[in-house]
Amino acid sequence: MEAFERVSASGSMQQAALELGLSISTVSHHIARLEEQLGAVLLDRATRPFHLTREGEEALHHLRKGLPHLRRATSETAIGGLIGTRSLHVGIVEDFESRVAPELAVALASQMPRARLAIHNVLSHEAPSLLRKGQLDIVIASEADQRMADVQCNPLVRDPFVIAVPKSVEFQSETLLSGATALPFLRFNPNHLIGAQIETHLARSRISLPDRYAFDSAQSIMAIIANGDGWAVMTPLGFIRARRFIDRVQLLPLSVAAFARQISLMSRSDFDLRIARAVSALIRQIIALEAVAPVVAFYPWLSSAFSVLERDD
């Protein structure tokens, strides 16, 4: 219903997807499901921008009366899952440190007025161990390729790998990946999960690049790229985290097989599922607004790949 309302307002699946932080295909799927459930065609897809059918106009009229109540109920349900929590220790990766983590902290603090709340910066590869030791209750981090039986995961966002280069250069991704330029390749530390994921995919694609530089932080990599002194394989989350450099950095699609990492909210299998889902719902909203929408506004070609994920039951 939210998707239908946004498309009705803009006449565009792409604009609605941008506003919701979803892929265009997901928005289209939601509207198709709504039409199937109502037994009526709501949009005239032969027009650009889309126009509502007579049934669509009628549905929108009633929807605008009811949707605010549904939004309020959804919000109150999420709050209900948190309000009685006495203690919550959250780990969050550095990609969310600048915009997403502060917004999450404000939301949790307001919804858990009597609880003990702690938020820690963590590395993705440390997440399972910290959960198993009981040092953290939930972790927002990148999933490893193999899921663990004792860890439950609520997917949050698909974060595709792209190429980041200085805006001052005109190399294409094929040229960069071939190693045919003097511009150095900036690696993530392969001891970190993101570094290992990139190295594995490059090896799978039979790409070998000089090993001169390796960094722990996307901030450091973005600073060097912005100065015109290197390029990297990274993700939109790393790009948007280093906002002060984005006017001097451009993103390019990979010229090899696409791949992505999945950021999820992880918790022990015995952790309260209601709390995990409540926090997941909050952070999806924040990611859509603070990360996905700004990046897709700069690079519309990322709209289908960089998207908030539905809950995985």
C-alpha cells in the first residue's frame, strides 16, 4: 500500500523506489500483489508517467484515510517490542558510524527510557564471536558467506560492490581491473571480512592487481581517492559514509560479474525474536533515508542493486 501511494504521487516506479529505499522490481512486485489481492488493475502502465485507473483512484481515496492508522500501528508495535527491554548491547559496523548509528541511538534511547543501552563499534568478522560470548545482544554487520546455525539473521540491506575512482580521471572499470594504469589499487585489509570478500571475487574473476596498499577504513580509502591518488573496489555504504569526499569521487559499475555483501542484524538463536525484529524495522527505515536514498539520487543505476531488504522469515 505504501508503494502504491508513492507511485500514485509521482507517476514513477523509479521515484517511488528511491523514496522507499527499495529496488524498482520490489516496488513493482508490491503493487502487483496489491492488485491481485484487490482483483483490480490500479495503474495504467501504458502511460508515462503512470496514471491511475478508475479502480486505482477509488483505492487511493480509501487508502489515504487508512494508511496513517496503519503506520501508527506499525510504529507502536515496534515500540512495544522494545519498551519492556531492560538491557540492550548493540554492535554496529563502522559503515554506519556517521549517519545511521546516531539515528539508531536516538530512536532506541527514546523507545527504551528505563533500559541500559550500549552501542559499540565492531568489525564484521568479530560479530559471531561477540554474540556467542554474550558481550553483545545484537550486531548490525556484514554476513559471512556461510550462515551459522546458532545465529539468527534479519537482512537489512544489499550493498553491492562497485569501483570508486577520482572524478578527475576518465578510466573505465575494464582498464582499471586490467592493471593497465599507473593509478594504484587501494585494498581493504584482507583480514577484514570486506577485504576477504573482494580478494575472493577478484581471484574468482582471474584478476591480479599489485599489492602495495591496504587499509582498515573506507574513510582512509575515500580520502586517497578524493586526492586523486588511487582507486578501489568498495560499496555504496562506504562511499556515503565518507560524505565530505563524495564530490571528488565517482562510482562505476564493475566490468566483471556483479557481487554484493548483505548487511544483517544478527543475534543469538535464543535471543528474543521480537526485540531483534523491532530493531530491524527501525534500522531499515534509517538506512533507507540516510544511506540508500542519497546514493541512488547520485547514481540512479544503483537503484536495483543497492536496496533495503525485506524481512527473511
